[in-house]
Amino acid sequence: MPKNYLKKFIPNPEKLKQSKALGLLGSQIYEANLWHLNRKSVARAFFNGLFWAFIPMPFQMLASALLAIPLRANIPLSIALVWITNPITMPFVFYFNYKVGSLILGYHHEKDFKLSVEWIWDKMEHIWLPLYVGSIVSGLIAGAISYAVIIILWRLHVVKRWKERKLRNKNSEK
């Protein structure tokens, strides 16, 4: 199961308590749900991480980690999911976000669009609002869908395991 595989990479709670840098965030940072893999913390991490992945800003990982604390989401998974938008996928995701924002705000798309840093900087005063509106909407939708999918898949997995267990117990009694 992926949970057992991922456990190898999640820090030990005792090591976390020894970290002076984490101590600055208070005692809440040591809450079990922030570091363990369970249905709710994983689903919240997907919502949190995917939301921040769609937001065009520096320090997305820091924002994701800080929001994971009040959400009680798994911090390592929240941070890892931000990397869905990496230097390779970022232009495509942010262009999609811009299109979504333009559609919502009723803006007409630039006909002379060029995917270049110079064009983006020249047009930034015109594209920032549709980009951020589209990013927030896309991030919320992706986060909500991933949250629901994780909850459903986790539940289906648990039901399947219970049925297998019942069947094994029934067969062993015979």
C-alpha cells in the first residue's frame, strides 16, 4: 500500500521535537495529524497542496506548510503536492488559469499572445487579475475534487479490506 511506502519518508516525531526551527511555530506543529497518514489529514493535504500549486507566487511550499497547521493536513504531503507546478508544467498551468480567469471576468484574450517572459512582463498590468482569479478558482476546484476523490478512494479501500477480512475469517472457520 502507498501508505507504508510513504511512511519511510515521513520524519520521526522525536526528531521533529529536537528541531529548533520548528519550535518557532509553537506546540501545534507536533500534532499527530500533521505528520501521520490518515484519511482526513491526507485528503486535507491534497486540498491544501493542490490549491497552492495553482497560485502563481514565490514560496508556495511555505504557504502550503503554514496553512497545513490550522487545516490539520499532512505537512510533508502538502508541500510535495505543490511541486505539481514545476518549471516544466508551470507555463501550461498558469496559462490555463489565465484563460479561466479571463472567461470568468469576461476579458477578451490577447490576439497577439506570445509565450515569452518579455511579453508577460509587458502585459502584466492587464493579465494579473484574470491570472489570479483563474488561479484561485482552479486551485479551489482542483483541491475540492482531490479532497473528495481521496475520501472516496480511502473509504472504498477500507470497505474492500473489511470484506476480504470477513471472507478470510469465514474460510478459516470452515
